[in-house]
Amino acid sequence: MAKIDELQTCLAHKGLDAAYISDPMTIGYLTGFYEDPIERVMALLVFPDSEPFLFTPALEVEAAKGAGWTHPVYGYLDHEDAYALIAAHVKKQVTEPVNWGIEQNHLTVSRLLKLQNQFPSAKFNTDLTSTIEQMRLIKSDDEIAKLNEAGKWADFMLEEGFKNLQLGRSEQEIAANLEYELKKHGIMHTSFDTLVQAGAHAAEPHGATSQRKINNNELVLFDLGCVVDGYCSDVSRTVAIGTLNKKQKEIYKVCLEAQLAAQEAAKPGITAEELDKVARDVISKAGYGEYFIHRLGHGLGLSDHEFPSIMEGNHLVLQPGMCFSIEPGIYIPGIAGVRIEDCVHITSDGCEPFTHTNKALKTFELM
């Protein structure tokens, strides 16, 4: 439980009596037990000098014990006052905890008020969000191995998606078919809703997969990933159906050049902002800067989007073990959208991608 030890040391340095960890993703990272409690209360209570404990719905107690967590697990029934029970367990560890750390990005106001009712003299002023982000920032060899495995299955998803391209078939049909093939191999969860967008629809970077049908002479964008052993993959490829016009070919060429340049530049010592600029300069020089409307990348790990952001204004210096996406895009409304993405981890002298599907423009002649 080295991660718990690290957090306990941090609490001591900050002068905190207790930490209330409420984000299921953080709980999973620190304990090995991940579950979405939905509307129920689930929390990890950590103290600088005494034993931590997990508090879960009664439904989850045995699963938490079976996940490798060696400290106490306490449960509650739906009709019980979860916060009164949490307070009773806490006071067995620390009689009057005054200074608390919380995850401000996750804990709702209503639940914070319920905690404050149980500890009226306490201060819940210390945000542990950045502390947790820093802990998760550098991935271990084991985490990178899991990300590589998730990347392998993302490549499989792309292959299945390409096989399902057919004139008149909808984006939704293609997404459903590739997810079905993935689940047949025992990978039951995608990192996010699989995105398949054809033609001008791909110019909406966060547009949902729709009933739009595949036509000839257009680009089709795939953005997808899956979860393997708790870790996510995320990859984007854009392919051609039939014959492209000059504009379509050009934006693909420019986007690919930007993605390759950034992936080549990703190494220890460069900042997140500088890396974003490498790709953005390529696209801007080609005259498409106004159509690259998002950051270059985001962190990857237990979540498909996590710290850090690879973008202007982020002066974080890249270090070995950091994992993030490199995904420049060009989106011209009414015409086409192109995004090419690999997630990578920083090595001692560069970076290595988790996905390996060829990025040269792939053309499908469909009947």
C-alpha cells in the first residue's frame, strides 16, 4: 500500500488530521478497489498516523475486501445515516479531527454540508486534487504495461471498425459492430462512447455517433478506446472512402504532419506548452490554424481524460512515465474533419505510443 503511505506522509506535511477521498477513481487508485456507487456514499478515510478505512454501501463490502485492500471496510444499509456512521468510525481513529483534506473537484456541496454537520468545529479548506494528480502523473512500469494492453485492443477496435465500413451503413451500426467484436473477446467496457463520424459530421469534434450513413468520396473519423484491467486506451484515425478532393487530401496531410512532428518532439525536458506549439505551428503555417480548436492532448491512465493537459499556458516539464494523447485536429464546418491521435508515454529519450495502427491515409473503395 505504498500509495496510501505516500498520501499519509503528505497529510502529515500539510498538518491535516484526516482526508475524505470521494472520487471512485481516486479510491481505485489508492486501494485497488474500483466501483461506481451511483447515488450511494462511498469514501476512503485516510489519517497521517493511524489506519485508513474504506466506507462503502453494504452491497460492495465483500468486493472491496476481495480487491486486495487489507485495512478495514465498513458498510452501511440504505436506510442508515451514512455520515453519522462515517463520523463514528473516524472518531475511533482521531477523537476531534479539525483540519481535513478533500477533493474539491468531486465532493458536492450537499455532501460537504453533511460532513460539516458531523464535525462542526472542523475545517474542510484543503483541496487534495493537485496532490492526487501529482501522485498519478508518473506511471509505474506495471501501469504502462496495462496501458499497452489497452492500446493493443484499441488497435483491434480500429481494425474491426474498418472492416465494417460499407456504403449506406450508419455510423451507429459501425460503432455497435466493432464494440460487439470487442466484447466477444472479453473486453466489456469502452473508455468512452465510441465515436464514428463521416463527412461534414466529423467537423464536430464532440459530435455524437449518429444515424448518418457512409457515402463515397468522404473522410470517416474514428475515435475510440477500451478499458483493460482498469486502464484506458484512446486513439483516433481518419480514413478515406472512395476518391477525395484536393481540400480533403490537404487537411489530412497537414494533420498527419502535425501529429508526427509532435510525437517526434515529445521527450523529457520539453514543456506541455512547447509540445502543443509544435503541432499548432504546422497547422497554422498551412493556413488552418483557426480550425484546430482544442488542446493537443490530455493525460491518460485510469481515466481517459486526466492530468496533465498538453496545451498553451501549461509550463509542466515532461518527464519519463508521463502518459498523454497527441491528437491534433482540423475541423472545417460543412466540409470535413480530421483527427489523428496516439497516446504515448515519455521514455528516457523520447516517447512510445500505446497504439500502432498505421497513420498513412487509408483508402477504402466501397461498392
